[in-house]
Amino acid sequence: MSPYQFRAADGANPDSPVIFLFHGTGGDENQFFEIAGQLLPQARRVAPRGDVSEHGALRYFRRTGEGVYDMADLAQRTEKMAEFIAEQIGAVRPSRVIGLGYSNGANILASVMFAAPALFDQAILMHPLIPFAPQAANFSGRKVLITAGQRDPIAPAAATQALADYFSANGAESRLAWHAGGHEIRQEEIMAVQQFI
């Protein structure tokens, strides 16, 4: 039995790509479900719901303040999420495994990638904030797109650039797409995602 409530849709065949969708704080499993179907209609979509409540807003792990993570909780929930993802992928790996996350969803996705670099072929991290130095890992053959706002008050530009540099230094094909705004998702980000996948 899955540890998460989640929404899933089957692709056209077992070899179809699978895309995992991770919502932002206060979102749920529906946040990116329909748009992912438009971006990649042949893919099977799996969207787990965060199981941490922060004053009623759903998240994937606890924090003690803005940008201050409960690292023990993050480690525990990263392990649980990685197991869930591996279970959903199944014994026969599909043609591509893609992850897409926004804000808190991008952070749990990135954390899973640090722990299990081989899980995802492609990852889209929208407005991530990783306020710690990840351990070295082998991302050879993996592709990462990071989208961000140049004036994002939650995910500072320097931290975003550092994360992109980390993936490049560890073998990933890393791309960074900026817009001129803040923490909101803009149309040019969606276009960058469409081109990426």
C-alpha cells in the first residue's frame, strides 16, 4: 500500500514515459496534473500529495522557518519518497522517468535526486531552494532544467545558480531558465519545460 495519497493516469503503453509531479506548499496532487498531460500526453502521470501540514498547507517535509529545513525530517521523507517512486516505476523501467516539482515540490525532488541519482532521466526543478551543500553524486546521462525568478524572495538567485553549478559539476546536462519576476510560475517557464521534455 502506498504511503501517499496520489493521483495517477496511465500512459498509452508500458514503455511510455512516466512523469512524477510534486506540488508546492499549499498545493496538492492536482496542481500540475492537467498541464503535464498537455505537455507530455503520452506519459503516465503520478502526483503524490505532501503528507506534512504547515498550518493547513500541504508540504513534503517539515521546516522551522523560511528556508530553514528540519534536516532529520527531510532525510526520513526523502527515503520514503524514493521508495515510493521506485515502486511506481516498477520492475520494467519505462522509456523515460521524469520529475517535475515546484518550490517545496522541487526541493523534495532535488533531495531524492541527491540520494538516488539514477532514479530520474530528466528533472524539472521550478524555483527550488537547497540551503545546504549536497554530497557529490554521479548524474552522468541525466538532464536537469531549473527555472527561477531573478527577483524571487524565497529562492535567491545565488542559491539557484549554485544548484545549477552543482548538477553540472556532477555530470548532469544542466540548464537554467530565468524570468524577470519572483516566485510565481510564468508562461516562459512552461515554454522552457515544453522544450526540455
